[in-house]
Amino acid sequence: WCVQKCPYCDFNSHTTTAALPEQDYIAALLSDLAADIKRFHITRPLTSIFIGGGTPSLFSGTAVRTLLDGIRQHLVLDKHCEITLEANPGTVDEQHFAAYLQSGVNRLSIGVQSFSPVQLQRLGRIHNPSEAVRAVKTAQAVGFDNINIDVMFGLPQQSEAQAMADIEQAIALHTEHLSYYQLTLEPNTAFAYRPPQLPDEDRIDRRFERAKQLLQQAGWQRYEVSAWSRGQQAKHNLNYWQYGDYLGIGAGAHGKITDNRQNRIIRTAKPRSPKSYLQYFSCYSSAPLTITESHERIVGEDEKAFEFMLNVLRLTHGFQRQWIAQRGLIEENKVLPKLQQLAAKGLLIIGKEHISPTALGENFVNDMVSDFLE
């Protein structure tokens, strides 16, 4: 749920002014988890938990604690398990942050998006710049030592001064992680129906290069297309980009499970409507969801290479060659010719055990990935 829907957002979020059904939804999440554990025979420990949204920070610390306690009853958590909660600067205060920390959350992802009042208004955000700064500083003060902030560039009518001011303020907050990504106009959003005036690609590229210089000078390292860190990379997101497995629990949640016994990759999707989701899991039985309520599909042989490359080619330090077979379930000789073609263009470096993009390749990730579409 969200207080209001942002015009650029294509996530499964629903606006509400009513009280949230915290207890019912947490119970449904845990029933959902139990069903997936049974369905996929999950026994491995959890290395990360990501509570995303919507706006998870609309939930109380008590609800988050109940959820995490329930997860621990079903699965073992790695002793260094990263537990992230997304927070909107307009919905949190010191009391909320302290409660989340006490509940077991050890990482925050704060959706700042911009520090410009004009841009925040254009983006439909419910917070102002001072609330964004205060949210980060308050989280740091209560004890969070692993904080990400989201900042976008290429915003409607954004000037170079605004773009640089955003990145300078982000650096000044001394968080551990930064997600710095370009605004894209996604289908079925308000911006798609009424496209705003965006800077041209040349301006966007020049501003990104300048922002990259500022971040590098301040000690930040780029480890993925849109991810920067000062030593604490996002375990959860890395698992996506390294083509690991994950359970998707909740309304509209997506999951990925590798079935090595049958040499297949399974994609899952849960009911998008919170109402439908709650109705099903409130009377959960051992029976699997029907096709009208949920979706489960096997990744086709002709899709495997694209899906794998879509993730691993985003990593600036690249990936291990053995992952092609181990995680992608792909015979290397089926993709090696295309990888070699990209290397010949100066976009990739192919080592005996490792493949990584060149500095040039980092700027053409989408083009490289498209080569694996069939």
C-alpha cells in the first residue's frame, strides 16, 4: 500500500486512506511462506530478507517484528543475514526507526529520489527535501549503520545544477549505499499516458559522467549499473544480479527457484490484488494456488541465456564462467560465440574463469543483453 501513487511507478502498489490490515496481512505472508517452503522443499538458510513495497514503513514496528519472528520459525537465518526495509521519508520518524531496528531490521532503503522541491512535486512524492535529509539523519542517529538512499536522474525538465545538487547532497549524507538510476517511462503509468519533458540523452549522459566523477572522488565504488557503495554492497540485490534464487512472498511478489533435479528454473508470481491475496491465504490449505490466483512457469530453453545475461551483465566486476552452467543451466558453448563477439567489440573481457564488462561495456549493457534475445 501507499499514501499516493507516484506517476512514474509501475510497481504493484495500491493507495489507501484506511487502516492497514497488519495482522491479517502478516498472517497471510507467513502462510504464503509456509506454502513455498513445502512446494519447493526449501531448507537452505536465508542470507537476506527484503521488505519492499508499496510503502512498508506504513507498517508498525510490532508488525515487522511479528513477521520476522514468524520467518525465523520457518527457516534458519544466516548469522549475517541482511534484513532491509524500504522507507518513505514522509511516513517515518524517530519512533518508527527505533522500532524497526529493535524488530531486527538492520538495513534501510530510503526512497529520497531527489532533494529538489520542484522535482519532488513533479514526481508526486509526499515528502519535501528537509524531510528527506531528516529521515536519513534520524535513522543514523537511532543506530542504523547500513542505509541506502534512492536518487534518480534524467528527471522532468531537470537542469544540470539540480542534478549535481542532488548527487552532492547524497554524498554529504554519508550513507553506506546509493541507488542512482535514470527515470524511465514505464507502460501503464501516469507518466506513460502524459509524458513529461525529459532532458535529451546527450545531456543525461554528460550529467551521469559528472555524477560518476563526484562519487568516485568521494570514495564511492560502482559495482552494478545503478548501485554504488562505500564498502557495504546490497546482499539482496547482489543475489538477483548474480542470478541466485529467492522466494517472492506477498501480493504481486515474484520468485525464482532453481530445480537442479529436473534441470529447470521456475518463476513464480503471487496474486496482485491485496484483497485476493488475503482472501486466499486466510483460508490457506496445502493445495497449490490455482492458475487464476497465481502464476508459475518454467523458463524456456530459448529464454535462459537472455534471463541470465539480463542480470549478470549488470555487474561491473562481472561474473564467474561456471555460473553459466551452474546458475543459468546453460551449456557454455551455446553462448560463448556471442560473448566472444562482444569481446571483439571491446565490450567484454573473457578470462579463463571470469567474464566482466570493460569501461566501454558498462555504458552498453542493454545492447549487450539484447544480443541474447531469441
